[in-house]
Amino acid sequence: MANSRRHPGTGEWLFDRKTVMASAMRDGLKQRRANPILYFFCDYRNMSKNTVHMLLRSFTSQFLAHNLRRSATKVFAPSYLGPMDVCKLTNFILISNIETHFKELLQSYSESTYMILDGLDECDGEQQSSIQA
């Protein structure tokens, strides 16, 4: 219905400036919310970065940086709860199943978490499918 009322070219600028809009959204949410804001910007110039593993690694690091002690104590084995920092814990997670741990981290947090993903169209088809799954 709305498509039939759209004039040719309306909204085309949106596709040219999506990264700028994603950045503005991230910055605006950071100013207004105390909740975690996780973001990932895919980049066609660095295809090795555009993987589901790197996305989850980045989201996990950002989530832990926002709420390290509370999240980590609920999700990770008590034997690992010595002196922690984000880098150390993220490297620990890389060895294990990051997808499972990321889901557990999100479930351990009772408030909203915002996730911004920009440039999914810059990933190859296999990675796009994995990220969307």
C-alpha cells in the first residue's frame, strides 16, 4: 500500500548514508541510555572482519565492558572469577563456544540491550546467512 504512494527516488539517500545513520543512532543511544549498546560495522575493505565469529566477539566484549562483574559471575564458571578484565575474559570465550556464551550473557541481563549492525550487505553470502541465523 505505502509502496504505491511512493514517488520514484524517495528515500534513496538512505542507502547512501546508512553508516552515518547507524553511527548517529549509536551515539544518540549512548547519550540517552544506561543499557548496553552493542554495535558492529562491517567493512568491505576488511572481509576477514566480516564474520559471525568477529561480530559475536565484538558484541561479547562490549557487553562485558558494560557490565563485567555481574554478567560474568552468572555465566562463567566460578573457577575463572579471579582478577578479570574484558580482554582476558574475551580471550577465554574465544576458546569455547562464543555463540552459546553470548546468548547466556544476554539472558543473564534483565534489562534491554540494543544491538546495531551496519553493513550486513558488505559480508559475503555465507556470513550474511550465519549472522542472520
